[in-house]
Amino acid sequence: MSEMIKTRREGAIIEITLDRPKANAIDSRTSRLMGETFKKFRDDPDLRVAILKTAGDKFFCAGWDLKSAASGDLAVDDFGVGGFGGVQELRGLNKLVIACVNGITFGGGFELALSCDLIYASDHSTFALPEIRVGVMADAGTIKLPRRIPYHIAMELLVTGRHMNAAEAHRWGLVNEVLPKDKLEDRVWEVARLVAGGPPLVLAAIKETIREAETLSFQDAMNRVARRQLATVDTYRSSEDRIEGPRAFAEKRAPVWKGR
């Protein structure tokens, strides 16, 4: 797509690589390119899973490009479709996104990882929200982090800007797995292939249900699912795939998911 955003496809999986030396920091143009890339992923019926990774071994992503901002790139209201990094505010993204985190993950880079559904990290990765040190708030991090880890730990990270290593991130349940750098990508692709081989309509229903349930009581969320008031739930419950699963089990064969 560009020198900064590279993609490769394997079946129903797309790997999206941010390559912006030295720190993979994101300016407004890069964010817009990422948004267009994730939008194409969302709208392509043949794609089911995206892997988000970055180039290099030192930085996953340093977040917002402060040097670019200091030189005049202050287009904070023009990050493009999907908001900063193209994924954290992308409407209707009912497909799985896996973060393959290798290295320093700070500020908006941390928020970018938090916007993914699964996070796998190399053992030398570190995480931080250092925005407070330059007098700004980590908007998405302030909203998302206390929902992912204990309140007091999230608050500590937000108000001190301290660094958290991969082992601690895993201990708090922030990352799914910590691996040696040379095994990270293989593991991420293993998970991506597993998910891509599953029923896509159910995956979409899971993502929409989780997203909608964030602002509802348990019973209200259950009622919306039971009454098929979520579009993805209604689609999968009326689909051929819903019959295919039990039929394949009865016939002792692997199911063939058609996504319809």
C-alpha cells in the first residue's frame, strides 16, 4: 500500500505491518493510511483475521509522532477513518485483530495494542503511557486500561507514566502470551490460522455482542441477543453455518464454513 504500511495475505488472513523508522511513531498521514487499510480489511468478505505488527526489534510503536507535531502536524482531528492508528474507533469492525508486539510500546502505541482483540508480546517488550510527562492525557488509554486490568494498577500507569515489562503485563492479563522474539510471529500466525478456520459469522457475533454489552446491564445485553436485535447475531442464527456445525459433528467430519 505504501512504504510505511505493508500488507501480505494468506487465505483469510492479512498481515499489516507499520514500518516507519526509527520508532514506528504515527503522524496524521500514517494514521489515515492505517485507517484505509483496516477499512479494506473490514469490508473484504474474504478476510477474517488481521495481524498488526511493526518493523524492527526495538520499537513496536512509540505512539503519536511528537517531532512531527512540533513541526506543525497538529491535525489531531484528522487521524482518518478509525481514529488514531486506524483501528481503535473503526465502526463495525466485527473481525479479529491480533497485535504482534515486539519492543517498546508507548503512548498511542500502547493504545493501538489495546484496540486489538488479542495481544502476543516478545519477552523484551515494555509498555507505558507516558503522556502525563508532557502534560497531556492518554485519551483511549484512560478509557480502556481500567477495563482490562485492576483499577489501581491502571491508575498508577496513567498518573506516573512508569514502564511495565512484558512479564508484568501478562501477570495482569493484559497480554495473552509472552514469547521469545524468535517464536513470536510463528505463534501469532498459529492463532490467526486457528481463528480463520472457524465460523466467521459466530466470530462477528461475538465481537459485536462484546462491544454492545460494554454499555448495557447483563440482562439488557442478554435480551438483545435473545431477541436477535444485533445484526450479526440475527445473521448467524439464520445462516447455513448454524446448521453445518451440528451436521458435521453428527457425520464425524470437519465442518465447512461458508459464512452464510
